[in-house]
Amino acid sequence: MTIVEYASLTCGHCAHFHESTWPTLKSQYIDAGKVRYVLRDFPLDPLAAAGSLLARCAGDDKRQSVVDLLFSNQPKWLVDKPVDALRELLKQAGFTQESFDACLKTRRSMTR
């Protein structure tokens, strides 16, 4: 069986699910091999799209940990200057100033 989740990184309900339900779902079903899990980005705004892109830029092996980091720290980066807050937060995931900026630059060039 496959569970497909559509989520926006700026959605408060999605963050609540990730904090309250995700750990149990992951440990009892996904990690146990009972279900396959697929996260599909459903950005509700440009900031959520940027967060999703940054998670993808982290690479397949780190994408879920970046998503987890963004959901669990949502109040810290949904602020007046979210790009600066995101940049600071994603240092924990190994992003440098250069890799962060390059990832977001990729997004800008895709939308032109």
C-alpha cells in the first residue's frame, strides 16, 4: 500500500500533522515496511514553493529531514524576513550561503 501526502510547508495544519501524527506513522508503518510513503509538494504560496525547492536541493537522502526541519520550526521562518530565517535554519541541514542562494536562483530561472 502507498500513502501519498500532499502538503504545503507553510500550512499550519500540515505542520500539526507532521508534529503529532507523522512520528507514529513513520515508525509503525513506513519504517516497518508496511506502507510506502510519497510526499508531494502542494505549495500554497511562493514561500512554501521555496521551502519545497530547498528540500529538493538538499538531495534525495536529505529531503525528508529538511521537510521535517521546516515543519517543526515553522514559526521560526514564517516571519517578516523569511528568506533570512530559512537561510539560517537550513545551515543545520548543511546548506551554505552559496548553496542556499544557488538553489533559489534555480527556482527564479525556472519561472522566467
